[in-house]
Amino acid sequence: MEYKEFKNILKKNELTVKKFSELADTSYNTCNTWSRNNKVPNWVKPFLNLYEKNKQLEESKDNDCGEYNALAKALQDVINKEK
């Protein structure tokens, strides 16, 4: 992958090179070297794909909990009105 694609994927996932280097346990200087070579190692793209999928699952889980809580509250309101 070229460095430009790497940067685009980072931007899409709201990551900086610094944050990526911390997540991937790779030195920041190493990540910056990729820009000079315009070549990013092969393991980075699958890593970022998994990061993105995990982020989506976490957001989905949070949304599902919010929907469940709203439904539970609505049901409780109905029960309270019947009393």
C-alpha cells in the first residue's frame, strides 16, 4: 500500500499517525519512514481493516444498548400508567 492510501484510511478512522503507532505498537519514527519510502508494510492494511470493523461493532453495540434502554423505559411507562 502507498503512504497516501494509509493516510486516507487513518483519516477515515479518525486516527493520527501517532495514535496508529501506539495502537500497532510500532515506533512513530518507523511510521514516518513509510512516507519517505511511499511504501507501507503489508500487515498494516489488514490491521486497519480489523480496527475499523471492531470500531463499527462497538458503535453498533452502543446503539443496540441505547435502543434497548429506550424500549425498556417505554415499557416501564406503560406499566406505571396501568397501575
